[in-house]
Amino acid sequence: MKKNMGAIDRTIRTLLAIVMAILVLAGVVKGTLAYILVILTIIFLATSLAGFCPLYVPLGLSTLGKKKTEG
């Protein structure tokens, strides 16, 4: 599993997951939408921590910047 997410992508996903969790825990979002947000929160946190998004693979995407070579 090769990383394909950059720092900005990971930060945005983490912040979105925090916001979604707060909305659910505060009772702002209820019912089916709350369950969907909980699932998305788990997915966003897992992909952010791993630095890998499976959806990016078939789409050929990567937000990981190119490494600078010394020399």
C-alpha cells in the first residue's frame, strides 16, 4: 500500500471528520444522516492516518507531492 495522500489532504480529512463527529455528538444531525456521517468520519480518519485513499488508485490520483532530490 503506497501512500497517495499529501499533508493538506490528510489535514482536511481530519478536520472534516472532527466537524462531522461534533455534529453527530451534539445532536445536530440525527437519524440516517447521522449514521452516514459516522461511517464517513471513520473512513476519513482511517485514510488520513494511513495516508492512503483506495478511491484514488482506480482514478490515478495522488495528492502526495513529488519528493525533492538532493544533489
